[in-house]
Amino acid sequence: MTRGGQIATCDAARRLAVETLIAERSAVDAAGPVARTFWPPWLRR
């Protein structure tokens, strides 16, 4: 795999990770404050 291909693959993986994180946070926010109490303290907002 060329360097350009590696960068494209890494960029796609990073984009997917960010989309997943945003979706998870949106789901927790929609569930309300009770859902946040089950998260470890360092993940609570």
C-alpha cells in the first residue's frame, strides 16, 4: 500500500470514529441526565 493509500485509510477510520462518538453522545443526551450517571466520571459532561 502506498503512503497515500495509508493516509486515506487512516482518514476514513478517523472520520468513522468521530461520527460514532457524536452519535453516542447524541444518544446519551437524548436519554437525559439519568443515562449520564452510569458513565464513568471522566466521560460525563
